[in-house]
Amino acid sequence: MSQLASAPLESLPAESLVGLCDTLASQARIAATELASVRSDAKNRWLIAAADALVAATESLLAANAVDVASATANGLSAASIDRLTFTPGRIQKAAEGLRQIASLPDPVGRIRDGQVRPNGLQVQKIGVPLGVILFIYESRPNVTLDAAGLCVKSGNAVILRGGSEAFHSNTALHRLLAGLLPQFGLPEHAVQLVPTQDRAAVGHLLRMGDRIDLAIPRGGESLIRRVAAEATMPVLKHYDGICHVYVDAAADLEMAERIIINAKCQRPGVCNAAETVLIHRDIAATFLPRLGTALTGQGVEIRGCEKTRQFIPNATIVTEKDFSTEHLALILSMSVVSDLTEAIRHIRRFGSKHTDAIITRDLPTAQRFVQEVDSAAVVVNASTRFNDGFELGLGAEIGISTDKFHARGPCGLEELTSYKYVITGMGQIRE
Amino acid sequence: MSQLASAPLESLPAESLVGLCDTLASQARIAATELASVRSDAKNRWLIAAADALVAATESLLAANAVDVASATANGLSAASIDRLTFTPGRIQKAAEGLRQIASLPDPVGRIRDGQVRPNGLQVQKIGVPLGVILFIYESRPNVTLDAAGLCVKSGNAVILRGGSEAFHSNTALHRLLAGLLPQFGLPEHAVQLVPTQDRAAVGHLLRMGDRIDLAIPRGGESLIRRVAAEATMPVLKHYDGICHVYVDAAADLEMAERIIINAKCQRPGVCNAAETVLIHRDIAATFLPRLGTALTGQGVEIRGCEKTRQFIPNATIVTEKDFSTEHLALILSMSVVSDLTEAIRHIRRFGSKHTDAIITRDLPTAQRFVQEVDSAAVVVNASTRFNDGFELGLGAEIGISTDKFHARGPCGLEELTSYKYVITGMGQIRE
């Protein structure tokens, strides 16, 4: 069915594509204005109804997904990509659970972020307001469609979804389900829209509509994100890559260091908060590297190390500057022995991506200096880099992680999808 | 003396100008890294010393300022512009007071904005950090140089100042004084830099240095701000104009409405939070407009009104759509009679600039709807629009007012010049 709906759009002439994008943006703008005044319980009821409907529609969702999986297999996508793309009843259940969880989170719209009474009696409040219209551009996993739609609507924002072409039929089915339920809860029907064509030029058109779209959020490979950042006429919430470090200090608990490195590297190597580089203080190189090398090799990790690393881990290949600058997203780990904390910080400043960097140490002043001088979205002491995540940090859910300092940094959840206005209430005060 | 210093720079060839801007940006970047770790008391001692030095240097500052005032007079600048440009001992004293006030404000760097302990025992803190390097581009009043330098350094940011050419000698003298005092308090000497040439191309070069400059703040006329927004490769904190409205509801206290309108329009007509348009509910037009017309005319205000307005204020000329879209920054007021709150909100949405909009009413549901549906940085109930100001809202001081929703909105003080990082402290936790 979604093929029937999308087929004619694929052959749209350029003007029609601009017109289509224009319509999406204008409809979203109007929906955003309405959505800003919608009460929390309407949004929550929609989220819960969507969760129920998802589970009820399992069979038809699996059928739509099967079309995508078949194309992906025919197009020779990697096994990992196909796995990420594939729906199962269990995954649909889990996605539904995610929507119910968003329903249970506090609504950031209308929240009094700060307030005071001024000496002249004026009441000043900072009140949470939605950002407006969000353009969300993402790749592969279709459950991201649900998270994004849920987070945007709950935070009062209209969203234009642009998923990867490999998940087009799955996303179309999910969008139809989500959007179809909006009107019965009094929510504007264009609060959640999906770009109904796989034409790549649509993204370029939408990125030029900064007059109606308030924010673009790209999530996917670095080239996608660089393209969005270069072309967008609206602010962009993003991170390019996650080159995350674990620095093992001379005063580290080595058992803890080993456990954390294995977790940071191996628990899910394909995500942005996985470790890419381990730095080791030279005083512990001889004691720690052999056991770490054995543990990592046992987990199937390919080690690339500096000369000194290779003295103690003979199976390590030589590391290059390119390795230090690369987010491998795979079981490959760069390692370097450093002479002290200063050299470790210098390495992180030079090669890091200001995403997540950890230190393992028992020495308080060392931990303090690391926290002070490493300028990353998350700085971690004696824990895994994998904790830089919206759920783990208590935000409930996240739409992405930002490494920018402007607006929001780190995981971005409901609160980060809002702005605020000042509401000033007086009894006739004028300025002297 | 500053003429001697600046004269050769005026004739810089293009490559030298790029090189100069490059040096400014690189020096600022290094200074910003150092400044991020400086303790509050060093910054405060510098602010207080600068305040003392300002007052002590009154005579030489007046001499430098006299050069600017003489050129401005020769170039035929308006009396108002020359007045804004002119130093007096009293104004220097007041500017020094401003620096002392910034010293007394809490330091946003290192402030724990939020914190919690997660169920697994991880301690999660959101800690204030500086944005980095700020490029501040502004016009006329030289005391803005002091405010900007004080606010940036106190919030841990290095600043590159680019003042208006009409204030070049005054700004050069002020900058020399401020920057000269930095090293004795352990602050990096390039924390405060002034672009040492009046060549307009320098701004273009600096705006392309998004790799080292984190934020541009333009303050001045709309054309300056539009140029900066168009050319900047870094985020921009700004508002284009302040088309601020006062809506007088049918249920208004008319004495209060008159007092507030006179204050909002006349107390300082040349600033962004002054009222440009008054909207009047038709039910009170006959009672309220004649007295309001008399009061405004008595203050020298030129009234431009719709047909209905002119029935009750005969000396009003006819208002145009262009008037409704113009920030006059002068004693000119646009007026329109509206049939209800809906029409007032529609007018504000169409012509307003999302800066500051006020309602005068005794009716609570009307006030609530106005606050909910008007999407401006500040929405005011029964008080003057002039209160949308950093000092009046309790921020202490402001570097500008933002009408964007991304990052900060409304007046921007110390807190708005910072971002945050997550600091995650564990005892060896790994992700399950």
C-alpha cells in the first residue's frame, strides 16, 4: 500500500518537489502554533493510544518492514544494517514501551523554569515553550521514528520526519499509524509529518525553509550531518562523531579500569559513546597493558598501539594519527602510553570530538583537573563512557546528543526541545 | 596617541588584514582555554580594579573621546548620536559602577545547574562552562565596550570587540585600560581584544572564523545585524528589531493603560523595548482614545492611526501597513482599533518581532490567553514593555536581548553567556 502511495511522488518534477516541501513546512508551522497550547493530558493520551495501536498493528507493520528488508538484502546491505532495520514483535513491543515512557515524563511546556518578584513588585517568570517546527533527518532504525515523533509532540513541537530510504516502507506505515491517531485527541493532524518521497533533493529544499522550520536535527553518519550543517538556514542540533577516550591514571584501580574499558569498547561498539582510544599512564604500562591486552583480545578487539603499547601487547599493530582521529564504530581500539595527565589532556584536546571522555583514578586532584580541563559534553570519572545517554542521565529519552555549546549540550530530551519566554505580570508598574 | 597607533593599520593590504584577524582569533582561543579555569575572585578583582582605573583615568578618557566627538560633529552626526557618544565624568563614574556590579554577581562558571544520583549510584551534575570566544560587534555608545568586556570575562569567555568607527578612539583608550590590567590578576592578556582597525572588511574575515570563534553578538541597527547573521559561520545571538505592542483590552483600567503607554512610548523612544504600536479594543475606543490622544500629543508623540482611531483623535494621520512593520525608534506611534483579543493577537503575530508585547486588562482569562498565545521573548501583563531588560528582570546586566528560541531568549546576562557540561562520577559502574 505504501508503495502505491509513494510511487507517483518518486517521479515528481523539481517544482512539484519544492511545492511539496513548502506544503509540509507551512502545515507544520500551523500545527506548531496549535500544538503549543495543547494540554499535557491530550498529548499523553495520544502517546498511550499510539503505543497500544502499535502492538495491535504488529502484523501489518511486520509486512511493511518485510518490503524494506527484502530490498536491503537485494541491495547487499551489511548484516548489521539489516539487523538494525528489522522489526520483530519484541522490538515493536519495546518501541511501544518507549512511547508509554515518554507519556510518563513531565511536560516541559509551561513549566516554570525560574521565577522571582522584583523589588518593584513585578512578578517575573521564565516559562517553558516549544521551539516550533523540527526537521528530523535520520538513517536506518525505524524505531527512531517513534522516539522522535513522541518526544517532539510531547514537547509541543511539530515534526517533519525524513527517514532513511532503506526504511521508507516501515516509516510510512509507522507514520500513518501515529498521525492517524492525532485528531481524536484534539491534536493537529500535521503535528507529525513524514516526507512522502525518497527524493534526496527534498532535504535540500527543506533545509532552506528557515522561515518556517525552527531547528534541524540530523542523526546518522558524519557526511549526512556535515551536509545538513552546511546547507541549513536554521539552527542545527548535532554531533559529528564520538571519538571518546578513557584515560587510565597511575593511581587507577586496575581491575576497575579493565572492567570499564571492556564495557566502553565492547558493550555496543557501533554507538557514539563507545570508547575509541585508551590512554595509559606510563607508570602502570608494564603492569596493566599485558592483562588489558589479553582481556581485549579475548573480546575480539583489534588493538592499534604506540611503540610502548606494543612492548607489552605484542599482537597490537602500529597506531596512526588517522586512527586517533577516526570513529571506528567497530571492535578496533587505539591505544597510547602517555607520560602524565597533561599529555593525556593534550591528546584529548587534539584528537577528541568533545563528546565523552573518562578518567580512571583514585587520586582526587587528578580527577578534579581532568574534569576542569577536558571540555567535553560529558566528562566521566570512574565509570563507562556508555553512560552519556539520555536515559542513563535521567532525561527519560533522547532525540540525540549535542556536542555544541549553543542551546543544549549532551543528551537532548524533552527539556532540550523547548525554549522559554519571560512572563512579566504587574499592577501598573512603569519604568522610572 | 590612539590615532598614531591606528593610522598604519588603516592602510593594511588585504592579506595583512586577514592575518591580523587570524591572530586575534587564535589569541582569543588560547586565552579562552586559560580563562575557563580562572577563579572567580581573580575575575572580580580585575573588574573592581578596572572600575577604579576608569575613574582615575577620567581626564585622558575625555581627551580620547573628544577626538571622536570632534569627528562626529565634523561628519554631521545627529545631536542624539553625538550625545550617546559623549563621555562625561558622570558617565564614566556610572560605567565604573556597572563593572563593580558585575563583580558582585554570582559566577555562572562551575555553578551546579542541576544534579542527581542515578539508581546505579552514578552522580550526575550539570556544570556551567564558558561558551569560549565571543565576537561582539556594536555601534556607538562606548560604555557598551565596558559592559561587554566585563560580562564576557566574568562568564569566562574571551571577547573580540568590534565597536563603531565613530567611537574608535574612545574604545581604543578603554580597551587599553581594561586589557592592560588583566595580567596582574593572572588573567590571560588576550581575554579582551579590540579589532585595531576601522577597516570594515575585518568583520567579514572574523565572521568566517567559526573554527575559533564560538558566538557572534551583533548589537546595533537592523542592517548590521542582518549582515552578521548572513555572513557568520558561528551561532549568532541577536534580535533584528523591537516592534513592541501594547494591547488595551475592554476590561482595562484606563488610568493604568494611559500611564503604561506613555511610559512604554516616551520614557526612552530610541530603544528596542519601547512601544511602537498600541491596539485598542473597540468597546473602549470612544472613552479612551480622546484622553490618550491628548496625553500622547502633550508628550510630543506623532500619532498614526486607523480610520476608527482618527474618529476620536482628529490630529492622527493615517497609519499604513509599513508603519505597523517599522521600528520607528522615535516619538511616532501606530494605533489601531481591534474588535477583540483574537484580532489583537493576530495583529501582533503578523507585524510583531517577538520581542516584547503587553496587555492591559483586569480580566484574568483574557490575560491568560494573551500570555499563552503571544509567542514573544517577553509577554507583559499590566506593566510597561520597558521592563524587558537584563537589569529590570534581575539578571544584573545584559549583553543584549535575543528574540531567537535557540540557546537564550530575552535579555542575555552572565548565565546566558555560558553552556554546561555533564560531569558523571562513579565508583566503577559499567553499563549493563
